[in-house]
Amino acid sequence: MILSRLKKQYIPHRFSNSINYLFNNNNRIITPKREFFKLIKNIKDNLTLIDGETTSITKQTGDEILNSVKQKCTGIDNSGDSIFIKDYVSYFRDMQAPVIPKAPEPPVAIEFTNRMGMVDNYNWLRDIDNRRVLKYIDSENRYLREFMDQKALKPLSKSIRKVFQKSYIDSTDEEYEVIDGYEYFKEGGSYFRKRISDQFVQLLFMEDDEMEFRELSDGDQINNPILQSYFNLKLMDLTSIKFSEDQQLFAYVADAGNEEYIAVVKRVKPNSFKSELIEIIDNVLSIEWGKHNELYYTTRDHIKRPDKIYRKVINETLHSSLNSELIYHEPSESNLVEIVKSKDSNYLLFCSNNKLSTLIYYINLNIPYEKPKIILNRKEGLEYYVEHNDDKFIIFANFDKKDLSIYSVPDSIENGDIGDLKPLILSINNLCIRDVDLYKDKLVLHELLNSIHRLRIISKDPETKEFSSNEKDCRIISFEDVCKLQLGVNNSDKNSTFRVYKQSPIQPMISYDFSLTDTSYQAKGDLPTMYGPLAFIESDFVTKRDFVQSSHHPSIKIPISVIHHKDVKLNGKNPCLIKGYGAYGTLLEADFDLEDRYLLNSGWIIVLAHVRGGGEMGRQWYDAGRGKQKLNTFYDFIDCVEYLFREKYTEPKFLIGKGGSAGGLLMAYVALQYPHYFSGIIAKVPFVDVLNTMLDESLPLTIHEQGEWGNPITDNSTLELIKTYDPYLLIDKLDSVKSLPNLYLTCSTSDFRVPFWQPLRFTAKLRQHLKSSNRMKNSKDSKPLILLHIQNDTGHFGPRESMQYYQTLSDEFTFMISSVHLSSQNSNVD
């Protein structure tokens, strides 16, 4: 009440924007500590009455104001209410056990036979325009709320939201790199750049710019949906921003909602504070500038596949630019197109990629309107990437399905093959290159060696002028701890340092500048600090990397990361969350996750299972968990679960599994095949209808995904293999569902990657199977708990608006804690 009153009556107008920024729960941008204390001083020094007269404030009034602000910012809670669960044994004894409501009736079964002659009773649930589909969606969402809103769980859900709303980080993500004489930074919902030479600041982006809205909304234009999308953009919607060579034009790509992208082109004069809108281009996924104010960009087709590259010369006034020129079209639906400019800005490279091969064209930007030329001809099994240095292309290629090796070739090459390349640095076992940064005389590699991050800085050989793997020309920096490492943007190839971001499960992200010439490095900005209920002392927590012996392959050891409080006793009685993914060669990163902080502070153990199909151990690790080797992903995950039991980290009634998308497939599989190992499973936007999806080539991404999952249309062995792990089909093989763990699934009607109907059909079929099983046993048992949350506008990556995010998060955590409670309420957990 005090805070609300102060905001209305006492805050001077010139500070109101800062106040709204700091206290606005709808904005998930994190406020740095230095801004917090600056704001406190502003409030104290500039208090006025509503009529504009200044007033002196007593120490009591001043302390009241400061304490109110500090409480709001730091999460200090003097109410005495406990917002963490430290002792789950006592908590479960005192807590009223949640009740599992009567499940929704499964929808009517309508027989349908797919192209392979298989009967599918719930194919009709694909039709979002069908009233019966909407009615069933509504029934599942109401069931979710009925469970979450019951008296026994409401205090828990409320306390979870309270924790996250009152926590923030003083973070170095405000510390931006200096690029071409400018420092870029954000403040609230605005994005700026500051010219280093004279400290002149320019506004590049501003949320809710009312002045620009009035200027551009001249009657008919306000009805333009693209312009409306532009006005509704938030800073978090921007995915990339690129500047022309003369620094007076720039363009950014933004998500206008539901992964529908637009490119916004603007001009910023050298001595003007504000930028001017030039052009808005719809359906753009990526952008690059040429040498003469020409903008190159990619667009997507009807299945959201980037397939075309355009060139457009940008003029300096609104709507005055020339028409776009199509310079490349990729007709094959298995290939995706992307563009990137070389680090030295001399070449535009555009790639046509699928899961098995790459084709890269190049254009010399110094030659106007040069026609695209091919570097290496496409060959199945060959994936490669290109940079430019001096008069050569540096090529990173995985010949013979190995990890990337490094080659060079003259930049005059056209339609080349492997015989044209000069080997520089060849791949070695268990080492993979994750990212590359190229400078005039240095090559920086971000690598994983046996799942451990390291940086390798390679110099040119003085005699050959080529990058060399000789020990004298290399410097290696290893990071032995459990962490995530990421190279920064590092736009200039003439820098003497390069930016690296490092974080870990117990350390928020820190920015470092590493020297290219010696062993020195420097952390940039203040070290990040957590404030509020989620605050913690780093030394109180343990991170551990271990390797689990595969039960199926004696030569395989699976990396696993474990995080917990140092006082946790390994007695098997600990609540534990194990995460998994295992697809696309993607790393399951050991990063700093605010969601995990709640669990860690409450005594949970967090585990990351780096199973095959991911990229932690290189290309072979990825290949061993995709296509016809996919079962290895599931085997590895179960081996990691059994390791947790053997080592007394936890036991089944305390274990929750969690994964999303392809990781959701993993979770659904283990829930159905190893139900006795888990108390609950969280499968977010899960890929649970594999076969039906891979049989339908009209769906977005299906043809492109054949390199990951195989093609069951043409390959019968792939068809039969998918049948062994497809969760939608595995339901038919269940003898009983009484031992299934509780399930929490999510989906979105705006998700084109994993359509809403996959989890919807899976849930409907599972409910029908459960109902039939109980009828045969003459049972009215409501177990297990099956929850499905269907959202409308959250896409594949979940809610972006803060309050919706907090609600979804509290539902997820409430489910986890309730599942552990339900599993252990009839057991002695002492």
C-alpha cells in the first residue's frame, strides 16, 4: 500500500519511467544493482508533493520509503511466511494431501486409417476449427486449473510466484561489446548506442514509442497489420541487429508473435538522437548488409522453411527503397537457407543445409551484382562452414562423418571438392569444435574435449602464413568445472581481445575479454549477484561431473552433471529432477537457470543427463543417438537414472524427469516403459507422435527432419524402429497403467514445430486406455494424475509475458512437489 501510494503522489515525473521499469512485473528484463541504488538516491533527493511543492522529509519517512523500495526489489519478506520447502518430510506430514480430481472424459474415437494401414482413432483432433476439438481443449485446461486451484495447493502455488517476482540479478549482460567505435547497451525497454569518440548517445529502439506512433499513424496506415506488429514490438522480441558499412542505416529482425518475423530498416543520422523508420519487410528470418546500402535477407515459404534470398537497395526516406531482387531460391523442401557475412565483411555466404549435407555459395561484396558461386559441391555426409581470411577461405568440414577438421582454399575456388582443400588442423577423437572466431592472424576455437569446455587460440605459422596445429602456435585454456561457455559477437577481425561468456548452475553469466596475444584476461563489469528470495552463496553448492557406464555398450560412458547443496545427504531420500534431451547434436547446457534455483534452495538435486544424440562428446556421440541408433538415447537416460539410485542420490518416489520437444519424446518414452522409476514426468511441447508426423510430408519441417529420424515412407526398417519408441503407439502395448508416474504435458495452438495435436492426441488416447483398464478391473481409481496445459499464443518456447510465465512456472513446480508427495504419502520417508 505504501509503495502504491508513493507511485501515485510523490515520485517526480522525470523518475517515473525508471520506477515503472524497476517495478513492472510485466517486464522480465533484469535490473542491475547499480541502477537500484541510483534510483534509491533519486527518490530520496527528489521527493515532492503532488502539487509540486517540495517538502522536507523526516528520517522516519525517508527510511519508510527506502525500506519499501528495498523490500520490493530484494524480496525481503518480514511477514514470517516460509516461501521455501526445506524439510520435505515434515512438509508432507503437515500439508493436506492434494486430491486428484475426476479426469475429463476422453473424446469420442473416430476410426481413421493412415497411409500405412494403421488405425488411428484420434486423427480428427488435428482440426483446431472443429468445435468438438475446442471443447476437449477447454475440458483439459479446466481440469488443470481444478487441480492447481484446490485448497491444499493454492498456498504453495502462490509462494512460488512470490519467490520469482521478488528475485533479480545484478547482471553483466548490460555490459556490451564495443563495435566499430560504438558501445551498445539497453536501458529498460530501450536500446541505445554510444559513440566512443564523443560519448554521443543515439536511440535505436524504444518500446511503446507514442511520438513515433502519432507520426506514422496518419489514417489508413494504422490499419496496416505489419505496422501494428511494429508498434507492438518489445525489446525481447529482437533477434538480431545489423548496421550498414557507413553506420547510418541499420536493420533488425524481430519476432512479431508466434514466430512470425519482420525486418525493420531504420536510419540514424550522425548527430541525431533518434532513428527514423525507412522500411518494414514481412516474413524475414535473417539479414546482412552489403557494401553499398544493399540489404540481403531470407524469407520463408508456406511451411515456414527459409527458402529464398533477396537483395534490396535501401534509400534514406520512408517507402522510397527499390523493389527487392530475388537472387537465390532453394526448391528442395529438405533444405533450409541461411545467410552470413564473413568476419572481414568482404563476402556474403549463403548456405543450403539439410541434416546430411551442406552447399555454400559466395558473393564478393566488393564486386557489384556478382553472381553467386559454389565453394564445394554438395555431397551426402559432407557438412561444412566457411570463413574468409586474407585471400583464402577457411573451411570447417566433417569429411567421413567425423568431427570438424579445418582446411584452407584460395578464394577463387568454384565448384570445388575435397581434393582442392589444404588440410590445416585435423579432427581427433572425443574432441569437437562448437564455435569459431576468426581474426587477422588468430583463430579462436571453442571446443569440447570429453565434454569439457576449452578455448584454443591458434596463430599463423610465420613461414607458411597458414593457421597451424603445432604446439608452439597454439594456446589452450580449459574449463574443468561444470559450466556453459559461449563466444561473444566479436564483430571486428582486428581486435586484440575476444569476448567470452561463462556461466554455471551456481554462477550467473560473467563476461570476459581474453587477450589474443598473451595469457591475460579480464572480467567485464561487476560480478553478477542474486538478490531476493533466490539469493544464494555459491560456496554452499556442489557441482559435479561424472561418467556413467552404459549397460548396453561396454565402451560407452555417459557424461552426467549433478548440482546440489553441500549439506544434502546421499541417503536416497532427496527430491531430484533429472533433465534430458539427446537430439540434433544439441548440448544440454549446464547454465545458470533461475527455475533451478528455487529447487536447489529447497534442497533438491538437479541432474543433467548428457545422453547420445546430443553433442557433448562430438559428432559420433550425436550420430549414435539419431536415426537407426535412436534407442541409445533412451538406454543412456535410464542408465543415468539407475546411477542416481545406486549412488543414493534419490529413489523413484522422489524422482521427477523433465524434457521438452525432442526431450519430451524421451520423457514420454521412459514414463511408459520405465514407469516405476519416476513419481512424475514433465514433457513440455513433447514430440510424442513421431510416426504420424514423419508420414505427413505436408507438415512444416517433416522432410527436413528425415535426416534426424529417418524416412518411414521409403524405409521399412525405419518404420519398424519408430514403432518401438513412438509414445503414441506405445500406449497400445501397455498392459496396465496403474503404475504410470504422474504426467504434466504442455502444448500451444501456435506451435508449428510440435503441433498442439500431438500432446492432445497422446493425452486423449492415454485417458481412453486408462478408462478401459479401470473398467476391466471394475475400478474407479483416478490415478495417475495426467495434466495437459494447452496455451494459445506461446509457440514452441513458452510464455514471454511475465505474469503468464510465473503462473506456468508455479503450475509446473506445484505439480513436481505434489507428485513427490502423492508418491510418498503412503510410505515412511524417514
